Amino acid sequence: MNTNLSCTVVSLVPFTIREEKPGLIPSRYFIPASDSIVPQILHVGPAMHYVYLDETRGNLQIRDAANEVARSLVQDYAGAQLVVNEDSTPGIFWVPGVHTAKEIEEKYSEQLVEVKIKQRKWFTLICRLADDDWNKFHQHNVVSDFQRRVATILGLNPEEHEWMNPEIKIATVTCFACGSPVGLTIAVCPVCRCILDQDKYNKLKFA
């Protein structure tokens, strides 16, 4: 592999990454799950795609540089995730050239530390979102297995975050306005905003 024409995608994401790029050749890219400590790597070379011109000239082959492909893999994966911002992102980035995981740890140690911090912040925001959705709906289907896995990685206490255990059954009643299941202690339906318990609602105070 010509190192001048290739890049290395580095992942600390504890989930398998499978990126599909329809129209690009090659079109499939795979990075194994990391333990969030030792990076997993993928060497990316140039790719190509075809652009249709017209009936006479047919298709024009366009070459995609390795850095463009690597950048696309990183940006597309991060952009498809929940609650990503400048300071909280999945632990994935790319560097020019072909490197082993050991070389990445040696040459890009500062960047790895920065990425680990941002990924942990991202994990924290994902779990906060799960807390918010759980407190609002008290339905296990509003929390994904991805969020539960992240909570386990962070070491959150399942007793403090009921949504971590999908086997727990929460007692519910049915909203008489919209039919949605809601927690027994809910005063206002989170779906349709119908007041379910007038006495409890009257005692509520809002800032």
C-alpha cells in the first residue's frame, strides 16, 4: 500500500462501525469495536465513482482521494449520532498515511486523549437524553439498547436509572384523552397534555 495515497481512520468507539457509501467503489467500510482504550484502525485508500454525462459520452470516472474518503467516513458516522456537538463526539478521527495502532498511540497520544474526553462527554449526554425521555414517558421503548450499553460503559447505577433494565415493568394507566400509557403518578399526560389528576395538578408550582 502506498502510504502517500492512503489514510488511517482511528476509532475508540466501543461499537462496530459499518459505513455504506452507495455509488463509491469500494462502497463498504468496516471498523471493529474498540475497548475505548486501544484504538482500532482502518487503512483507507483512494476510491472512485462514476458520473453520467450523456448518451454519447456515457459515464465519466471520478477519482476520490483517500483523505476525502476518510473525512467522509468520520463525518458521516459522527453526524448520524445523537447529541453530537463540537465538545462531545464519537471517538473517531483520521490521519494521513498508513499507521499501526501502536504508531497511532505513540504519534497521536495528545489527540487520543482529547478524543477520549470528547467521547465520554458524548456518552454522558446520551445518558442524560435517556433520563429525560424516561422521566417524560416512562416507556422502555423510548430508550435504545445503544443508550443502555453506553450507560453500562459509564458505570451508571441501574437502581438510579430504571431505563437501564428493560425487564423492569412500570405500573401504568391509560390516558383517557389519547389512550397513551402513562405512569401512575403522572399529573399531566406527556403526549397530549391532558390533565389526568386535577388535585395533583393544582398543587404543582412552576417557575
